[in-house]
Amino acid sequence: MGEATLAAVFRAVASFDAPEHELLRLETEARRAWPDLAVPTEAFVAHLARHVGSLAALATVHVADLFLAFAVASHDRAALSIFEERYLSHVPDYVVRVRAGKHTVDEIVQKVREALVLGAEGKSPKILEYSGKGPLGGWLRVVASRTALNHVRASGPKTESLGDDATFSGDPELAYVKEHTQALFQDAFRRVLAGLDANGRTILRLHYIEGLTMDQLSVLYKTPRSTIARRVAEARTAVLEATESLLRDEKRLSPSSIASVLRLAQSRLDVTLSRLLE
């Protein structure tokens, strides 16, 4: 394939021009990582163009992961085998953290697999949404947790996502908490998010939605890792403190009920923040 054609394919999709040598470098890097995957160059370059918004993003894209994800969505047999062995094998661990209740882990893992690889309800495979901004494993952790949680909520009686039936059964006060806590948590989160600067909001989204680690965020923002970690930790703490403040305004709640809800909120914070940031 001629060099000019690579640039033309990219430019037909992206809003900017990419240097030919950079596209060739990325393709070489991707194929070196996964030499057995049969992915057409033109199709992958177009897919790459759909997911990068600038030359800076192009230079830092996790191209090998993006290449594998695209091959999985294309149902390449070798890619599916690699994805199953190296990535999907970890999904049960993510699903267990969602506290699936009566739903078996196997059922939900299958639901996650179908959404990622086949698509659900006529939609394209979920894995096509992976953009290469962070490692594929981190992105999969977030998506699997969210998919599992949505499946649990859709498959059973509508319940409060911060609690479970065993925690709240038999206590009228906690039943009230179960009904109202999620709205309070969302209100608290919106207050905290509104108080962050643009960089703070972006850091949270990159961490919780794209799966970037503290080290990767440190490189991206040219900021010490400790500073990035502190900003994420401060945001988490602020959400919990704002939630506690709103709960204490609820005159019907006892201190023990508030403490119970806060413990549940803290244990589910990563999954809940991922949903609310989406």
C-alpha cells in the first residue's frame, strides 16, 4: 500500500492531517506486538483516526491495545483467543466486586462477553468504543464493572445501587435510606464535580472512564505522581463528605443509619463514580 494512501485514509476520517511516517510507525508497532492478527491496514488506520483528536493524542495512543481491540471486534480468531486468555479471564474478578446477588457470576460474565465482542440489542461491539487513551486492561475493568451493574439492575427489582437487600431488609429506616441515597449521592457528586477545575474533572474521567493509572496521568500532565494521586483521593473524599453532609440533613436518619450508608458508599465508590462520570 502506498504511503500517500495511508494519509488519505486517515484524513478522510480525522479532522487533522497525520504525518505519513507516524502512521507507518504506529502500524509497525501494532503488528510487531500482534503479528498473527489479520487486520486490513486501511480499516485499522480509519479506526485509529476515529479515536484520536490531535497529533499529541496520536503520539501517545496505546496502539497495540487498540489494534487488538479492533481485531476482536472484527472477530479475528487469533485476536479472540488472545483477548479471552489475557483479558476476559479477569472479568469474573471485576463482576464479583459488583455484588451480583442472586445472579451468578457466570451469567454476568457471559453478558459482558456478548456486549464487548458481539454487541447487545443490535448495537456494535462495545470494544469498538475503546479509544487507546489508556491501557485496554484498565478500560475493560471499568466497562465490565458497569456492564455487570447495569445487568443486575435491569434483571431484578429496582434497587438502590449503593446497597443490597441483605443490608436493608427488615429495617424501615434503612428502607427509606435505600430509596433516597442514590439521589443524594448523585447530588453530592455533582456539587464536588462543579467545584473542580477543568483539569480536575478531566483527570477523574481519564482515571475512572479510560482506566489511566496514576503513573500514566503523571506523564500526561507532566505532574508528580503524588500530586495526581492526591487530587484523585481528594475528589473521592470530597464526594463522601458531601454525601455525609446531605445525609445528616435528612432528619429521619439516625447516626447508625448514616454510618451504614457511608460504609456502603465507600465500598462501591469506584463503580459509582465510573457511572456518574460517563
